[in-house]
Amino acid sequence: MNRTQKLYELAHGLLYPDSGADCYPEEFRVRHAETLRLADELFALRGATPDEEGRLCLALLMGYMATIYDSGDKAQRRAAVLDRIVRVLPELEPSLLKCRLLVYAYGELFDERLAAEALALLRDREVAPAPLSSDERELLDALRDLMAY
């Protein structure tokens, strides 16, 4: 597993904890510390392609959102990652990755254009022959929750 994927999985686990799993305080602290350490380690990297950059930015943003600890400049790093996301979005083909980036960026910026584009991508998928995947359904629910807020 590459480091970007590891960061994504760590952050996803913190943002969406398994309701049936016990998490002890020490384990919780270790997960947060590891997530922040890995985010800080990957922050200076750039993806070689728009998809790689998008995956890296998504993992970074989620990592910084999920952690309770602050490395001193976490807010500045989050803002820098959001700037990178805004720059890479036009280069990405319609995909689950692009939709995730739109939803997470909307959750930080509350720019209605981001929400509208994410909704359009998800609505296009809803009318496709196959039903939405569990990931797409989770994303649509998250977006609707954010928009209701």
C-alpha cells in the first residue's frame, strides 16, 4: 500500500469510525498522531498526473480534517491543499475521485459551485444503468448533510 492510500484509509477511519469497533484512548491518540505525521510527511509532494495529485490532495485534506492535534501550521496547510484541489479539479475527468474532492472542498469552502458540480456528477450516476455504489451513496449523503447545514 502506498503512503497516500495509507493516509486516506487512516483519515477515513477517523472521520467515519466503525460504529461496532471499540477504540481505546491510547489507540485513538496513536491513530491521530500517525495520521498527522503522515499528512505532514506527504504535504510537500505533488502528483505526477492530475489523478495522482487529486488522490494526494484528497488524502491530505481528509488527514488534516480528521486529526485533533495541530502541528502548528495545520490551518495553513489545509488552506494550501484546498488551493491545490481548486487547481486540479478542472483537469480531472468525471469520477468518484473528482466528486470526493468537490464534496470535501465544499465542506471547507461552502462554495455553491462545488456542491452543484458534485450533485450533477452524482445525479448522472443515479440515472446510470447500475445503482449508486456504497461509496457514491455515502458521498451523496455527506453532501446533502453539508448542504442542509
